[in-house]
Amino acid sequence: MKKILPLLIVVLLIACIYLLFFWQPASQSHNNIFSSSKSLPQGGEFTLQSISGPVSLKDFRGKVVLIYFGYTMCPDICPTNLSMMSNAFSQMDKTELEKVQGIFISVDPQRDTMERLTEYTHYFHESIIGISGTAENLREIANRYGAAYQKVIQEGSATNYVVDHSSETYVIDPEGKLVMRLPHAAPPKEILAAIRKERI
């Protein structure tokens, strides 16, 4: 695993450079087996684990929080969305950035250790934290947020399986309420508009 991680980081770096400087996708929903209803799901409080200990949504009261469900071995969907989030954060000044928090919730606790999650998320931006939990807790939280995922076995592959998952980013206002869902590959200007709408 230690030999694979540096290679993965190099691949992600190349992908991010391309995404940030050369690719400007139109905002659109990710076309996969998951579809989203127009109404907002329940959302709400949760507590999961980070490398530094328990992390709860309430820890970030007063900030706009962006939540994304994915996994570190995701080949393209997760890096795309986290790159867009990172790009948006990079366009904020210090005062504005202090009032924003990105949360990457891994739905692959079997492979995503706390160390791996921390290295992965900080690669994109220091204001994005990686957390995860038990399979039962993750399923309950994902259901409340309207996120969907499922393990797909790939026999003969190096990773053994992939995780098909929905790809929306959930916007939480400073009071902890789910107020918006951003579609897959929402461009940085759309992410910034969603954050600034909450008057941070």
C-alpha cells in the first residue's frame, strides 16, 4: 500500500492540474444508477471518526459546510468534485475561508484508514477533512442525506471492488441545516455562489 500511495498521488496531481486549468465542464447531474428527487432530504446531525478523534457536524456551527460522500480509491468522480471544491476554496480570502469547512465522508471504511483519508483530503485542500465510521452508521447518515452507494465486486482487479455512489455535494448553512445540493462537477463559481448565499 505504501508503494501504491505515491503513485496514486502523482496521478491525482496530474488529474487535478487538468481539471483546474483546462477542463470547464457544464454543471450537470452525474449519470449513473442513482437519481435524486427534487426535494431536499432530511440531513441532520452526525458524528464520525477522523484521525484526530470524533467529528460532529455541530462542531462547525457558524460555518458553511460542504459534505461529499465518496472513497479514496474512486478513479474519477471524487477527484473531480474535490478539485472543484478546492478551487472554490482557493478563491476565498483568509477571513472568508475561516467560515467554511469541507467534509469528505468515506463510504469505504474497509480500505480507507484514518491516515489514508487525512493524506487524501489534505492533498486537495487543508480545509477539507476526511471522516468515516462503521458500515451501519454510514448507511444511516447517507440515507438521511439522500446519498446512495453500493459495492461492486470486480474479480481479477487489483482493488477487488469499486463503490458506485451518488455524486452530489451537500451545502449546510451555519446553523447546521441542509439547504442545497450541488450537482456532480459543479464549477467553482457555482460552489462559491452557494457558499456566499449563506452570508458568511
